[in-house]
Amino acid sequence: MDELELIAKTCIKDQRLYEIVESVSKMSEDEKAEFRAKVKKYFLAKNSAEDVEAYNFFMIVTDQDNSKKIIEIYNSLLK
């Protein structure tokens, strides 16, 4: 299973994650770049397993059009 599908399946179980993905999907490229920079800065000194997982989630979701692709997968899984 690829990362986008895994995130989409997790969004079905956790509405908070879906809301994050949805919010990111509505951001412009500049807003996503700014958000990514803030995420990198926040997680710079964090190294617990949960922090690494959260960092990876945000990096995937904010990369290119991944958030929109995740929402498409999410919607197809709900059908």
C-alpha cells in the first residue's frame, strides 16, 4: 500500500487528519511552502517516534498535489 492510500484510510478512522488534509488541499503553493517551513522548524529538535511520524505525514501531505490525491482516494474508499 502506498503512503497516500495509507493516509486516506487513516483519515476514514480519524476525522482530525482528514480535516488537516482538506485544509492543505485548499492552500496555494506559496501557503503550502510557508506551512512546510513552519513544520520543519517545529520538528527540528523533535525525535520521538510520534514526532517523526507526524513530520513525515506533514511532509507527504504538503508535497505538490498529494493532499488532493489523498482526498480523491478517500472519496473513492467511501463509495
